[in-house]
Amino acid sequence: MPKHTLQIATLGPDTDSVLVGIRTLPVHKLYLIHLESDKQIAQKLTADLSSVLKVEVETHAVPNNDVLTHVLEGVAGILRKEKENYQDVIFNVSSGEKLLGCAALSAAFVNGLKAVAIVNGEPLLLPVLKFSYDRLVSQTKLDILNALQKKGGEVESLEELRELTGYGKPLLSYHIQGAEDSQGLVDLGLVEVILTLGR
């Protein structure tokens, strides 16, 4: 039977918010997400918590550049690894730099996690977005975005994208431009199309 609660927390120089989250919210395992520049803080807190708490503590370092992407990827990896082991996930987004907190809140929204902020020493539950990103951005659209990312963010033509993805041009056009019944990647603001003659 799965343990009850996995807690993920952002971590910066001020560790009080993390400690309040541990004291006031359920936790059976804790992940600390921190910037690489805060590695020593994470190591010290992990050692302190491991000697006091009877829960496992792991750290996840995020490069100081492109924080949003790395936090989204890191949280997705944690959830893939731990999803089956816990019934509930709480994300404490209160500690660390503002950009780290914003990235963490975005990751909570994308994954439908309960996010909390520590306000005046008390946890405040933030709203969970009720729409599903996986319905908005289908697997085909994700495949297109991944192919674009692998090519440095752009391709010269629909033909090149067809070769990269294995999808036919009509299907690619449908998912990029959209239709009456479906928003395309252009409508979602995720890609830009520049039309040139013969392309």
C-alpha cells in the first residue's frame, strides 16, 4: 500500500518556510528543489533533517539558468519516479528566489498538484487549476514541440518537420495551425509560423 504524502519544497537561503511546511503538513518523503548555487544549504538542511526526521530526504539541484524548464523537467521526473508510492503530493513553493518559486508554482499547476505558500508562519493552500494540459497539448503536439526543440527551436519547412516526426504534412498542419474544433500550436502561442514561397 502506498505511503500517504510526498512533499516537494523549493529551497533557498531562508529555510524557515521549508521547516514550517514539515511541521504543519503531512510528509513521508521530502524532495528539496534548489538552485545549484544553494547546494551547500541543501546539503546542510538534508543532514539536519535526516538526523531529526524519520523520513527520507532527497535533493534536486537546478541550474541557475533556464530555471523554469529545469524545474518543470525535475518535477516531472520526481513524479514519474514516485507516483505509485504516494497517495498525495504537496508542493511547498515558499523558499528560494522568486523565479524558483514561480517555476515551482507553474510545475504544480501543470501537474495538478496541491501547492502551498507559507504566509505568516502558516500554510496557505493555493488553487489547483482544473483543466488538463494533456488534453490541451496532445501527444502529437508534444512530439512536434520535441522535434523542434531537438533542431534548436526551428525548422526550414513542413517537409523537414515531417522527416523529423514521421507525421504526414496534413496532420502536422492540423496540429500546428489548428481547425474549428481544435486549437493548434500557433493558437496556443507555442510556435510561430513564417510563410515563405514554396515552403
